[in-house]
Amino acid sequence: MSLVPGLGIVRGMSLTLRRFFEPKATVHYPEVKADVAAKFRGRLQLLLDEHGALKCETCFQCAQACPIECIDMGGMDTKGRFHVHWGPPETYGERREESAIRRSGRTVPDPAFASFSPEDLSPLEDILDRCDHDPKRLLEILEATQAAYGFLPVAAIKTISQGTGAWYAMIYGTATYFGHLRFESPQAEAQVRAMAERRPSEASYLDRLGASLAGQSVAGESAGASAPGAAAAGSSRARATGARPTGPRPTRAAPARGARKGGTPGSRASES
Amino acid sequence: MTAISRTWDQLTLPGKFLAVVVPLLLFLTAGGVITILLFGGIVWQAILDHLEIVRLLVAALALVLIFIPFAFVIIYMELKVIARMNLRIGPDRVGPWGTLMSLVPGLKVLTKEDFIPTRADPLVFTWAPVVVFATSVMSALVLPFAPGLYGQDLNIGLLYFFAVGGMAVVGLLMGGWASFNKYSLLGGLRSAAQIVSYEIPLTLSVVGLIILAGTMSLNQIVEQQSGWFTSWYVFRQPLAFVIFFIAATAEANRTPFDLTEADSEIVAGFATEYSGMRFGFFFFAEYVNVFIVSALTTVLFLGGWNAPIDLPHVAIALDPGAYGLGLLFFVLLVPVIGTLVLAAPVYLLRSQTRWWVALIIGFVLFNVVAAGLTFLWAYVSFDFVAGLVWLLGKAFALVFVFVWMRGTLPRVRIDQLMGFAWKWLLPAALLNLFVTAAAVIAVDALKGTPL
């Protein structure tokens, strides 16, 4: 309510009049196409709902549509073992249905998501209170959060963003700038590092690829022997999707570890 | 018979068309000529005897015919203006720049099923849209469009306008009542409550103006505002103008007071059961009302058909007889020379242009220039053209304001609507009336003229 009656109407009318003369947002699609990069596929990111649960319903459409096969699903099971696909493939269909029900607003008990424990945000609230919700003291907040949780969970970053008013992207950028801030727990990072070490080097894949392209018979016993983990992963994927029953896949990127921790941005899923 | 059918089959499509149309035209022409020769004198005498009645009929017919394109223009304006305010482009596929877009809903409405609900009152149901539309047209009969261009010049024109315009409520109530649907009835009552409430400030706000003008004839009110724009009544009655405009918005059922229609909330209220062209008439009457209200606001407050500045009267004496044979050469040569002159730069400056393309462009340009010059000549020479230009310009500027308001303001609640009418507009209108009356008495007393 302003002191002058009707001032709000005048301001609104002036706004619409300005909009009247501004350039228009419409793109005449079939004739004119928006100017985006040729490889643009939108931003890759795993999103969370307001309870901190993953919104991904493992429908695999993103993995199927990915032109360079950089997307895959996977994560740690309860015993800390890594699986390329989360859960038994026979339950994909019913899990997709459940996710549809979940999106309709009802809560669905889902064993597949049982290990996704929501983060306890009460220490973070204390930290924010202590730092006066001040976005200028972001580094202090982030360090205290890492001290409290051991790493920076996405739910915590979102809460910091809401509490301080800083953008999520700004906080994420700040956190990625400093090397001592982590987005994964040390155990998970060690697990991933161990996986990467057990995986054969890229040169062996390239050798096999060059050999198969040259039409030679499979000379890959040595490569296959040196890559037991990758062979297991590849065969499980082949069983799951029924596609391309060949040997180890070339240069599978590190799978989306965010499935466990909830939503590190997709750029991490494509790092090798 | 076979010979005829064989001949018919041998004709091409244009031949078949001409074979039907030409005899028909000949027959109609001959019939018309014979009828005029036999009865023309009697009919002409009857027309001359009852000139006023004929004038009324012609005016009503002309108004109905002129409001159809006006409504289409307003619908197009609304689509386009609101789209631009939403940072969209709006319709641009149907016709050039989407100008034929407003014909599409009309065509759609025409092809819909004409439906009357079971147990509805068919007579009242059928006549409700007619009443609504007819009141719009009838109230426009007193609007002076230009000097000498009006349906009737009543000395109680303003009273007539409000009286006939108020009859639209009857049509809305008829529609709501006859639909055999309690929600339609509620919608009708709701719109009746709204319109009746806003009639009071609408009429009261004009009373001050009538005191100043001393007449209720719209023609005389316009004539009193001639000269510079400072003599417009909007500068002498600013409060009345604001009240009148707000109340007129409610009268025309426009946003933010379009509770009668409220298409997003109460599916068109009283018109829920209407379909096809019956609904089309309600729809049409709404847009016609927008124009009529804008035109009346223009006539009362914005000088009507007067130009805002006192233009010197320039009459170009064009006497065709004075030019003799030169006129013939003028008519024959000017289009050719104009086309060539306008085509020359196009042909000379762009080397890719073919000569015939340049000629076509030149011809189009010549037509544009000639139309502009003709319009200029008509504006200068004829008072009613100039008056029509100014009145339509002002009225459509007000229509733009209505559309602008629709693009900006949200719909008010029914209690806010009624509270605003009774608690704010009515006292303000009364205040305006008293202040005006007191001022008139005071000025008369100071001048020493007897009351």
C-alpha cells in the first residue's frame, strides 16, 4: 500500500506500456531457430525435491538420448559396492510407476530409496545463526559446514543459499574454487578412486579399438585380464539393457555418483 | 436433355460459373429496372414523405454494419496489444500480420451447433442476445460521429443513451433466467447488480457536465468544446471524467470489472448455456459496447469530433469543370507518369530488379501516394471526414486504454466491486455535482447575472 491511492495501478500500467515497446521473446520456431550451440542438450544436473530426495526416476531416457554416452546410472549399494545400475533391472518398470505416483504428491515407500537418508540440517542452522546469515562470510560458513558434515552435501548448500540469499551457483563456484572443500565424503571419494585405479587405462581401450577397426582378430585377452572390474560392469549393463552384447565399453565415464549423495551437478558425471 | 447435359459437361469451370451468373444478373437487372419504372415514383414519394423514419432505419442499419468491422478491429487490437504487453508477438499467421485472426472466432461461432437446453424458455432464451445487441446499437443512435453524421439529434440525447443502455441489464437477466440453470441465473443477477450499481455514479458524474453545458444534446455538447483542446470538458470536470471512465469500464464489463464474463472463473456467468451465434452476439455486444463507451467518453469529455487545436479552415476549391480538356489528360496521364516516376529509382538503384518488378512496385507506391493525397484532400474539403478521423482516433485511443487496463489489472472481487461503487464513486460523483453547482452559482453571482 502506497500513501498515494492508485499509485500501484499507475506503476503497473507504466510497466505494461514499457513491455509493449520492448523486444519480444517469441521465436518463430519452424522458420527461425534459437541460436544455441550445435551440441546443446540443456544443462545436465541431478535435481532434488524440497525434502532432499532425488527427483531422478531412473527412466534411463537421458542415458539413451545421450549422443556420446556420457550418462549412466549407478551408485553404491548398502555394502559399499559399486553397481553401474542401481537395483535389480526387473524392478525398473514398477519403480518408474512409483515415481509417477510420487510426483502426484503422495509418499510412496520405496526400498530403492531407503538408503537415501535425508540430511540433518540442525548443525547447519546453528552455523548460519552464528555467521549471522551473512553471504559475505560464505567461506567461513562453508568451512564450518564441512567440519560438521565431513563434506558439503547438496541439501546443505541449498539451505545455505536459502539462508544467506546467495545463489546456489555462486556458492557452488566458491566451493569448487577452494581445494579443501569437498562435495563427497572421504570414503566415497576413496571408493571412486579405487574404482578408477582398477579400471584399465584409456590407452588399452584405444589399442583394442584400433585393432578392431583394423579388422584384426581380438587381441584383447591382456586388456580383458587387466580390467576385471570394467568387464563386470560392462556385462552387467549389457544384461540390464540388452543392448550391444560386446565386451568392455570404451571410456565409460565415472557414473553419476550423485545418485548416492544426491545431486552433484552433471559436470561431475562426465569427468573421467 | 442429353444435349444440354453434354454441353454443360463440355464447359470449363469458369464457363459453368459464367453460364449461371450472367443470366441471373441479366434477369435481376431487368427485374430491377422494371420494378423501378413501375413503382419507383411511389416508393420515392413515400421516402420523401417519411424522411425521418427512413433516416432512422438507415442509421440503425448503418450502425449495425459499421459495428461489425469495429468489433473485429477491437478484437484484433486486444489480441495483439495484450500479446505485446506479455512480450509475445500475438497472431501473425492468419492474413497479413494476423489481421484476419479476429474473423476466425467469428467463423467458429457461426459453425457451432445452435443449442437450446431442455426446459429452457426458448422465446426468452432466443431474444436475450438480441436485446443485448440491440441496446448497444440503439444507444449508439445519438452518438455524433462527425458534423452532420449522426443517427438522431435528440435534445435529451444523453438521457436517451443512459436509458437505452441500461436496458442491456434486461437482456442479461433474460439470458440468465431462461437458461434453466441456477448458475446462469446467479450470473445474471450478479451482472445486473454490478451494472445497476455502476449506472448511478455513471449518470451522476455527467450531471455536473450537463449543468455546465446547459443541454443534454450530444451534438451541442460537442459544439461547445470546439476550438483549442483547453475547452474540452475533461479540463473543467476532471473528477467527473475519472468517475465516468471507471464506471464506464464496469458498464462495458471490461477488466478489472468483468465479473459478468469472468471467463476464467465462472465460465461466462449468465451466458453459460449459450452456444454458437447466440453466444457470439453476447461476445460481439461486449466489444461494440467498448467502442460505444469510448466514443461517448470522447464526445462528452474529449471534444468529440473537434480537432485538439483550432485549425484554420482551408477549403481547396476543386472545380473539375474549370480544367476542361486538361482534366481528361490529367486522369489519363498522371497514373502512368506517377508509376514510371516512382518505379525509376527502384529500377535504377537496384541492379538486380527486373523492369516489370520495378513497374509493379512503382504502381503500388503510386497507389499508396494517391490514396494518401485523396485522403488529405477529403480531410481538408469535407468536415465530416475530418470529424470522423478525430472521433475515431480519440475513441480508439480510449479503446487502447481499455485493452491496456485488461493487460495490466487483475479482476476485482464482487464485494470490492460493490464497495467501490457505493463507498467511493457515488460520494465522489455527488461531491463533483455539488462543487460544480456551487461554482456555477458563485460565478453567476459574481457576474451579477440573475439566477
